[in-house]
Amino acid sequence: MMRAISVFMLLCLTAQTVYASTSIYGSAFDYKKAQSTSAYFTGKSPAEIALYCKGEYLGTMDISACSQFRYEGAIKTLNKKVAEIEKITRNYDREHRANGEPEALPFFEKAQANWQLYRDNYCYSEVYQVGQASLHFVYFWDCMTRMTKNRLDELTKPDTDE
């Protein structure tokens, strides 16, 4: 009887370990399928969310949502800047086309798409190196925000030397 209990306990512990290794922190993550933080912070304005996220003693889910919120703000700003650049470039391309010169916009669009692919892969790589952790998604969103802000700086201050 004691042996049967020991075997049962061993099976329970093994099953518990297997279950834990398939937690949300260990599974593949597609940020494009993530729900907007507006659903998490229902009824709150962006200013209220920003103020809340500056608070201390936030729980893990709140910290993660705040990190995603910061990314959403950064990507919104970047997308606005990219749209402005595309509009200006489109106008220049009309002149270039009229003079038989190559157009710039297709190259800018490819560069932006490749940058986005680089950012995504770099941040996935960075966060998966950490392994399973309760702040798994915080690391990911922080990386995405950091790289997005860096790209915005590249586009808004292209001639600035470091």
C-alpha cells in the first residue's frame, strides 16, 4: 500500500511539473494577437492609465499591461511619423518620376518592413533567452518600446551624430 501511494505521489509530481512547463510564460507568443490595453484598462483615459502605471506596488498583470500600454503609445507615434515621411516622399517621387529618376518610397517601405521584422525577431530572441518568468511579457513589451523609440529617433533626427 505504501508503495502504491509513493508511485501515485511521484505521478502527481511529474504531472504537476509537466503542467507548469506549459504555462503561458513558456509558450510561444504572438504580440499581433494581443488584446489592446484599452480592454484591460476599460473606461480609463490614456492620461489616467499613464498616471496609474507610474504607481508603485503594481501586480505582475498590471506591470505587463502598463508595458504594453507604453509600447502602444510608441508605435502610434512611430506610425504617424512614418505616414508623414511616406507622404513627403511620395511628393518627391512625383518629381523624380517626371525626370526619369528612381523613386525612393519603395525603398523606404522595404526598409521599414525589414526594420519591423528585425525589431520583432530581436525582441522575441531577447525575451525567450530569459526563459520562463513571471515578467516574461514585460521584458518583451519593454524591448518593443525601446526599439520603436530608437527607430523614431532615427527618423526624426537622421543627421544627429552620437
